[in-house]
Amino acid sequence: MKQFFAALAANLVTIAICVVAGVLLIVGIAASAGSRPPTEVREGSVLVIDLDEALSDQPARPAATSFLDEALARGRPSLPLRSALLGIKAAADDDRISGILLRGSVTGDGVRSGYAALRELRGALTAFAASKKPVHAYLVNPDVATYYVASAASTVTLDPFGSLLFPGLASEQVFFSGLFEKYGIGVQVSRVGRYKAAVEPFTRRDMSPENRQQVASYLGDLWSEVKRGVAASRKVDTVALQTAVDANGILLPADAQAAKLVDRVAYFDVVLGDLQKLAGVSPAKDNNGDAPAADSRAAKLAAAMETPSLPQITLGAYAPLAVSKERLIGGSQAVAVVYAEGDIVDGEGGDNQIGGASLSRALRGIRLDEQVKAVVLRVNSPGGSAIASEQIQRELSLIAARKPVVVSMSSLAASGGYWISTAGRKIFAEPNTITGSIGVFSLVPNIKGLANRQGITFDTVKTGRYADLFSIARPRTEAELAVLQRGTDAVYTAFLERVSKARGLPLDSVRAIAEGRVWSGVQARRLGLVDSLGGLAEALKSAASLAKLTGDYDVREYPRLKSAAERLTELVENRPEPVAAKIDAVARELGATGPAAELARDLTHELGVLLTYNDPRGVYARMPYILRIR
């Protein structure tokens, strides 16, 4: 009995300590979560846009109101596209902003910072420059995506030890078939559509002729759009631009300047001096009161953006201020912008995923909200689960029966991404949007060879012929493959019927342009898969017009942003991150860049997509996970 009470006392003491510690933690959080001073925009400030921060399609973040909000927002290296566009637009009319500095390199993952999003960013920069405020771009080794954005600047400066990596666009795909064969892993598929290439990484060692054809086609359209944008901004001929590309591939500073692709070749301290003059402050001086010497450039560059002599604010800090001012609190009419970015998965989904259950639930709330008069669905997705896609499309169709639904396609709105788009009364896409991919597949792996090599065998007892249809212990029989194919065919037929009804096209016409083929936005408009070329702003205007909205209206974004308390709870729960997310985080910490780092990320992402295959029927409307366009 004595030991019992001793143990009880020890446990009670432990519990008491935990409770006290918990209270102290809460008090500490409450103290740190107190109101923070508002973000200051100093007179003459330069708006700094770091292209390393990926553009994503998600609700715009308002200004942080507490230190806890600010702390939890860190580590999220992405900037909502609409937030960025509103910020740049507001800066053009803000007398405190003297100009813009573009720096860094575009980083993306096949979904974020895609070429359609970059086109919208480019448009905002062009409009800013038209307001008579300069846009300075400082480049070191810009690739095609980075230069595509930077070429819209008023002045483009290339570092003397840099180069312009502008060889054209290429799409590289990874294939695992040989790896699977080596380790005894078999993969069997059923698919509909000659161009449905999502299964090829697991069944082939190279591109099929059909896949190569479609990639060449839409890649050509994307490259044409890049050339048109660069040629218009730099006032050069597209033929001369292509000639310079083919002759050099990588342009050294003098060659880039001779081709009129950059305005000057200079170090960053020269750009900094221009920005200081623009802001109306004195250039930086060294200890003797002289301008920095040439041999001190490295030290000056490291501290350049921290010097108090240059008033500045990042777009990430400035954009939330513009978002907050743009919101119409208490408005009686609103347009809802619903973001669908990432893989479409069954259930709740997670980061960078579209959960069929969670998004459908949000859509039901929007349908029942009488203040929401119209909906804009912003799609940036390669697709995924067929059942989840149908679940989302159904909710959107119910909304469309009561209020207008307009679709705005971002960089990627393919397969399941196009499936959910069929609910829209009108569809907008950018010329370099990648869409279509109307096709489906099922994929069933088996580990019989791998297991047998390790001495592992399987035996089964079943009550029906197809009871172990989805077992990974053996390959499928011809009869079982026929069962899977029937299910795949049925889903494909439903997909075709939804496109036919939504787009007012004969079923045979849809069948001819389907087959899983991917199209550019320009091609999709010509084929009738989209209505107009334009971005999110055009889609919002169209939705308001269709809803016959007059006067001011609020723009509400969904899914709603999580509160600081909810984000803190997720941190405490310590949910495991996907392997690909961990690789990205490690790469960012190490500053890993270059071909080797990109290959490591690509491999982990491509294999990680297998974890998103959770459709209950095992049928997917999806294009290849990573569209590597460089």
C-alpha cells in the first residue's frame, strides 16, 4: 500500500508540474501574441520583390496583427498571387513608394510560380512602370522564367560576372520503370486516352510518341508567349531574339547587352546607388566619407539591403496592407474566390492538396451564403482522384444553379483540374496555361518479384473470384484487368459527357480532342475548351457582371485562412511532413541550387505522388506530377 501511495504521489507531482508548465507556456504565448506595431512604409521606400518567393494560388494573407501571427507565417516561402498583384497595383498609387527592385530567381515546383502566374505578375509590373515609377531588375544568372519576368522592368542590369541563361524551354520527365524492374516491382495499368501520359513514368523508359507530340506542341506555345512578352518589353524582333538564343544559348553580359536584352552590365552597388537617388537619400559612404571602393563590393553587397540609408519594404510585407484596404467589411454583396491548388485527393487533404471532402464542405457554405452573389473558381491543379473531382464538381454545379460560377485557370488546370472546371459558366485561361488532359487511368502495383527475392511468399483464401483484385502481392489476370478497364472506361465516359454538356460541344468532338491530350491556353480556346484569355482580375469582373452587381462588392477568399491558434495546434500535433516537403525544407536551409538539387527534388516529388493516390475506386484523372519546364 505504501508503494501504491508513493507512486500515486509521484504521478500527481508530475501532473502538477505539467499543468504549471502548460500554464506558463500559455501565458508566454499570450504575451508574445500581443499586438505588434503596424508595418511602416517610409517615404521614398523601394518595393523589393524577391523572385525566390514562389507565387501560389491561395487566399491573400492580411497584415499580421500579433507577433504570434508573424512567427507562424514564417517558414512559408510562398506569396499569394492575388496578394502580390494587389500590392503592386496599390504601390503604383502610393506616394510613399518610389519604385520597385526585382531580384532573385524564380523558383517553382510544377504548380507554384508557373508561367501563367508569371504572366500575371509581368502584367502588374508593366502597369506599374506605366505609372511613371521605375522598375529596376538586378540579375546574376537568370534562367528563362526569371528573365521572362525581369524583362518587363524599366531597367535591366546584369552582373558583370553573371550570364543570361536563355536557351529556350525544355521539358524533362523522369522514368522509374527500369528501377522497378530491377527490384521486382510490377505495375499494371488501365487507361483511356492515347495521350494519357501520367502512367508512363512507371511503365516506360522514355516518352511515348504521343506524349512527345503533345509536349512539343504545348511547349512551343509556351515558348512563343515568352518570346512575345520579352520582344514587346525589350523592343526587339522575335526573329532576332530566336536567332540570339540559338546562336548563344547562354549569353555573356556583353552579348546580352549587344542583343538589347539588358540595359547595362554593372554590380549591385551601382543599382543601389540609383535606388538611393530614387528614394531621395544620400548614397552609402565608407569610413572616410568616400564612396565604397571596388574591392569592398562583396562586403557592401552583403549588407546592402539592410542599410538604413535606403528606405525599403518587401512585397511580402507590403501586399497584406493593400489586401486589408481592398476588403469591404460588412458589405451586403460579395464575390467568392475559391482556390483549388495542388493534387486532388479523396478526403480532407493536406498542405498543397485539394481535399474532396474539405473543399466540398466549403462550397456548400458558399452556396447557402445569401451575400455571395457569384463564385470564381481559381484552378491550379494537375488533377488526381476521379471521385474527389466529381464530388467537387457536383457542389460547384449546385452553386451554378443558383449563382454564376466563373473559372480562372492558373498555370495548370488539367485532367481533374479541368473536370472541376466544367461547372463554370465561363472559363478564362492564360495563353500559357496548361489544360485539357481529358482522360483517366488506374494503376495497380505488385511486389511479387521483390518479395520472392527476399524469401517472402503469399497465399490467399477468398469467397469471390475478384475478392483480392487490389492485392499488391501478385500481378492481375487478364480477367481482372478487364474488370479494371470497365471501371476506367465508365469514368472516362462520364468525363466526356460533362465536358460535352458544359462546353456545348458534340460528344464526338470532345472525344476527338480528349484522349488525355494536354493543350495550351491558346489551343484550348481555339478548341472550345475555354472561353476567353485572361487572368484572375478578368474572371472577377466577368463574375460580377454575370451577377449584375452594382456598386461596391466584397471579394471573399476560400478556403478560409487558419487562425494563429489553429496553426499552433498543427505544430503541437507534429504532423509528419511528406518526404518531398522535407527535401524542399532541407534544400532551402542549405541554399541548395543547381541541377543536382533540382533532380533530388524532382525524384522525391515524382515518387511522392504515389502517396496521393487514394481514390476509393483506384481511378485517377491526372497528368504527370511534375511538369519540368525549364
